[in-house]
Amino acid sequence: MIGHLAHIVRHPIKSIGYEDIRSAPLTQGRVLPFDRTWAISHEAAKFDSPLTEWAKKMNFVRGVAAPGLMAVQAQMHEDGTVELTHPDLWHLRIDPDRPADQAKLIEWLKPLWPATRPAPRAVERLEGQSLADMAQPYISILSMASLAALGAAAGVELSRHRFRGNLWVEGWAPWAERNLIGKRLRIGETVLEVDMPITRCRATCANPVSGTEDLETLQWLEKLNGDWHFGLYAVVIEGGEIARGDVVEVL
């Protein structure tokens, strides 16, 4: 079962934009660099800001509550700033660690966030800990063939950015990745061990181009496979460099 690495994607601010990159260094027991480094807590969060330990996703601004967030794109610059774009908003370039820029980010989000939801409160960061949905240092691995199969069943062409994945593999048979739990994969210089499937939520129902819900993704996943799984969580066992085009080999 051989494939190749077609895409590498990181999400610097949780639920606020995605960024395609050409390569990345992976470290044993760590996530993809700058993936969910920051997150935005809301006023109903179960912790006081600043954050002192990993917290569950319900405490943060997320696409499942505001589909418009799914259309945000991000670009990290060498100076550490993050540039955010959205089809309905002005471009914003900020340093997420700078208090004045944090206030700008929260203001920028207001048109995308429902007034009926607890308002965005603060930009959070926890040194050495990704603020992803899982506390474990997972990297997500997904299949382009499975994405195509899901889209074919639903009768639409699906953007991979619905699923906020890190590593996208081309060349596997559709749904073959569902048999990789517990297996190890060699990607470039690295080895990753697959731990568990990813259970999806309604954020995947939103179109990343328009920022509106246009497909009952979960219903289609259940119809095809009997569950809401799409993609895999894996941990880095051996670190090294990965790049688009690298061979992906099941060990």
C-alpha cells in the first residue's frame, strides 16, 4: 500500500484559517509545527484567561458554531505574523501574541460569529501544547481517494479543507486508510504510528469557499461506512523532514 504525500496543511489559529505548505520538520511526540498554536476562547469558557492547561473544544470559537469561519484562509510570514483573508472581510495581518493585535482579531471575527453565541473573549496560547480538539500530540492523515469517493456519492466536488487535515495522501484505494489503525507509516524521513480514526462534526458541512452549510457530510459518511469517521490520528515516532511528493509507505 504505497501512496505519496499530496498536501501538507497547518491551521495556526484554531478554526480561523488554513494554510497549505510545501514541507515541514516533524519532531517525535509533537504536532505539525504551528498547527493550532493559538485559539480564541469565548465568554462561556470553563477556564480563566490566560489558559494554563489544555481545554476541550467547547471552550473555543469553532466552525461548527459559525460556518463562515470555514472560509478563512491563513498565511504565516517569516516575522511570525499571520495574515487572514475571507471573501466577505478585509485582509488582516496580526501578531497573535501582541495584545493590540489580539483585540483586532476579535473585532475582525465579529461579523462571522453568531450574536446568539457567547462572544469571542481572548486569544489563548499554551507553550508546547497544540490547542487542537485532542490533547494528544496528533497529526491527522487523510486520503484524497476517500475524499473523491465521498464527493462522488454525494454528487459534488468536495474541498479537502472541509476536514481541516494535516497530511493528505494520494494513491491509496478509497477508504483503505480505515484498515491502518495500529500500523506505522514512513513518510519522507519520518515514521508515524496510526492511533485512532477521526470522528467528524458538523463543521464539515460548511463549504470552505462560501462559508455556508451546503452538504450533510455526516449523513453521507454514515450512509457509506456506518459511522462519522474520516481520516486518522497518528503520532510521530521518528522525526525528520517531510515534503509534498514524499512516498507514503505502510511498514
